[in-house]
Amino acid sequence: METKNQQNQINRRNFLQKSAVFATSAVVLPFLANSAYSASNSVKGNSSIPTVKLNNNLLMPTIGFGTYSLRDDVCKRSVAEAISVGYRLLDTASRYGNETFVGLGIKESGINRKDLFITSKIWVDDSGYEKTKTAFETSLKKLDTDYLDLYLIHRPRGDFKGSWRMMEELYKEGKIKAIGISNFTPAQYKDLMSAAKIKPAVNQIETHAFFQEVESYNYFKQTGVQTEAWAPFAEGRNGLFTNQTLADIGKKHNKSTAQVSLRWHYQRGIVAIPRTVQKAHMIENLNIFDFKLSESEMKAISALDLNTSQFPEWT
């Protein structure tokens, strides 16, 4: 018979695997039953999230709220709820098709804009010097804001050097507080830097227990570019939420495998942006700052690395 903790992990895994489908509708999803939550979910969200200092001295929260695949009213509600429990870093992209609803969620939250750290990204179809300016202004309009805290090149394709040149100008004008890249390898970064005048502040990449990107992690750490993890749970792929190593470590700390995963990212100095439409899971994901993984536990998680992307459709 499964233990309660194992069942909790299965429930969460099943939910996340299906959430991309559910989130495309405008139906407000009901909260899961209390039995689907870990014991630490009774703790209220805390807005005092630690920050990292980027290479231009801008402070960035170490954990944020991802919005990939969230749509319409589900997106709006989820963003407002995430802010209500303490999230300040919000991540979206023009490719997600939800910037308008992220903006509506922010408005519904009632929070002061200056207290948020908003990230968006430029898609491949909009790459190039002139197109980038238009794409950026469109994102601002949809998000209903007059500046972005972070703007990223979503993928290293098309005329990304032209995009970067415009992003440098927007940064100098104060319309973006930091500029960065996403899904860039060290080689692609070096290619960009051959024409760049400003070093990227962030590189957002797939990284989690099964794909730890050790080479990129070490390289960008040495060059002073902050690594940010998309899909820090691998969206439950390869059985992350039922992984025995993560479950055993979680049991020692009375934490879920999700919390162990996020703590592992945090102790590596990586910013993570988990996504969920469940308020209880939003709270759970913030409760990672009251325990610490030991050196042996960090090594045990490092041993899970398959050095293979869990998202072949994105490679």
C-alpha cells in the first residue's frame, strides 16, 4: 500500500502533467482536496523571498511564478493568487499568448508595480533590430506597464544579434531594467558577445534534477550571467514527483519532492520559476527557505543527472 506521502507526490505529478490541458480553458479549477498537499502546506506564503544580485546590480527574486501554457481567466486568476501568497517575480513571453491576462492578474492583485519583477521574451519571428522594438512595445501594452524588469531573447535563432542591439538601446533608455537570453549554449553566448556591448544578465534554460546542464551552469556562473531554470520540476516527466531519492530526502526534512527540487536549485544559486494553478502548491513552492540540504543530499541529487533534455520537442 502506498504511503500518504507517496500518494501526495503522485497526485501532484498527475495534476502538473494535465495542467497544460486544463489551463487552456477559462474554467476556474477547484482546489485539490487537502489530502493532496504536503504537511508544510499549512504555512502561509511569505513575500520575503531572498534575492540575487545580477551583473548590473539589479536584485532579482530567487523564485518566481511561471505562466507557460496558462490561458485566459485561469492565467489571470493564477497570477493574482500567486501575488497574493508572496510571489514577486512573474515570467511570461509573447510566445505564450497570455501577456494580456498576466497584466490583468497583476491589476486584479492590487499590488504596486514597483514591487514586482516582470519578465517577458521576444520570439524568433520578431527577431531583428526593428521588429524587436515593435514586439517590445506590444508586450508593454499587453502587460499594461511602461517598463520591464527583464527582457529575454527566447531562443538563439533568427537575427538575434539585431534584437540584442535594439535591446541594448531600450535598456539604456530605461525601458528595461535588465536584458538577457534564454536557451543559449556557451557557444551561442560567445557568438552573441562578438557583437554585443552589454553582457546578458540572465540565461533562462531547462534545468532540473534529470538535466542539470553542468557545463552551461559552470560556464555562466564563471562569466557572471545568472542561470534561471524553466521547468524546474521537468513538468513531472521521468517520474520526478515519485523519484525515490527526492522522496527520501524530503521525508528527512518533512518536505515534498517539489520543495526538495526547488531547494536544490536555490542552493546552486539558480533562480527557478515553477508553474501551477493550485494555490496550495503556490504556497508549498515558496516554503523552501526553512531547511537546508546537506552536502551528501546535494550529491545524491547530482547523481540523478541523465544529461538529457526531457523536452525533445524544444530541442
